[in-house]
Amino acid sequence: MKQIDTGILPKSQIQFFSRSVLAKRLYYNVICSGHFFCDNNYHLIRESYDSILLILVRDGAFTFRDNNGDFVTAQKNTMVILNCYEPHEYYTDDYTEFLWMHIDGANSREFCSEIINLNGNLVKGPVFGKAERLFLKIYNAFEENEGEISSLIYRILIELLSSNTTENNNKSVLAIAKAKEYITDHLDEEITTQSLADMLHISATHLSRLFRQHTGFSPYDYVIAERINKAKEYLLTTDKSITDIAYLTGFNSQANFIYSFKNHERISPGRFRKLKF
């Protein structure tokens, strides 16, 4: 581990926090936080520090190495999220002021990876205002109990995960809505990610990214989930055979249908049909 602490000006502050056994096991936590004023000598390179780092840039410019290994500069009124479980590096070229906090707990690492994969490391634009307010609530919430702090951290992670700061957001929503409508109307037919992408005149890779961003599913997983849900309706409201239901919902065989149903529901179609609702 290499860490260069020069460049942090004297008025900067840092604080560490004690966490209960329960909080470490179940909650989201703040490990440490700070308010830094830095000059052009501040530069940190670190192999890992098991946490997620949130940085709120108040003045100047904060440069970091992003998830692709490229250097990106965050300007005033932007937020940065970094996965510090992995190697990371950041620095300032001139006078810069920023607030920061390291958080961990629960599934924060998975949250961070998903946020970065979908939206990148930099938070700006329309979503920044709400993210900033949540950040400041967390930063100033240390007189609150651990459960309330955990709830605030969860809210900001959800906000960062669901944000889409691109100008094409409305087009993306319409594209996904069209794809979902097509899937619903053609469940008994072969549906592939490529065929959906061709219909929308976009690449399969772009469609997959949009689908995960707006639904939480890959296109393939969404199709399977919709087929299973339709199969449940048939099982509970009709006397159709398992084989007929399999083909009506787009499965190519009864065996494949039963396998997929059990994989999703942890119960066979036959047993599901006998359940009382």
C-alpha cells in the first residue's frame, strides 16, 4: 500500500466511528468520514480499503481513476463513488474542497459494483441534488441510532442505482416499455435479446444494459420470469395440461418448463397448482 498524505491542508478534519456487533453484521455503516481541503500535492494510491467511498466535491476539481482505468475529473457540485475493495487512485491538481465517507456493510459492495456498471463513477446532473441531500444527512447523522443511519445509506445507494443522468433517458424508458409489451404479446414465440434489439434498432449490448438499468433483469431473465408468471395464471385458472402450458408460455418442452419453474419457484408446477391462495 502506498499512500501520500501531503497536500492535505491543516483545517481538514477526519473522524472514525465505533460500530456495534449487530451493525457490523446486518446494517450499512459509516466507517470514517472527513472534510478535506487539499492543494496540488494531494495524491492517494491504495491497493484496497474494504469499503465504498463517496466523495462530494464542494470546490475545485477531484481526479480519480474510474472503473475502466481512465482518469476522470469531478468538478464542483458532483459526487464520486469508488469501489475501494479494488485498487484505487485519486488526486487534486489545485485547491480542492470535498467531503468524503467510507461506508460498508450488508451488500454494499454488490450495490457499488452495480451502480458503477450501470451509471459510472460520477454523479452529476438532475440526480445530484437528491444524492447531495442524502449524503449530507448521512454525514451529519452520527447522533442518530445505527438503524437510522443504515436506512439513509440504503436510500442513497438506491438513488444512485436507479439514476440515469443521460439526456436520452425518456427514449430509453420508451424503448424498454416497447420491448416489455412485445414480450407480453409474444410469450409463446421464440424471443431472443438480439431479436428484441433488432426490433428497437439498437445493439444487443445496449439493450441488455438498458434492461438491467430499468428493470433489474437481463432481457433473457425478464422473458423467463414473464413466462413463469403466465404459467402460474394457467395453472391456477385453467385445467390445461402441464405440456400445453409449457408450449403456450414459450418453453420448447415440458421438461424445460418444469426445470425452469422449479428453479424460479422452488416448487414443481404440479405442486403449485395444488396450492391454496
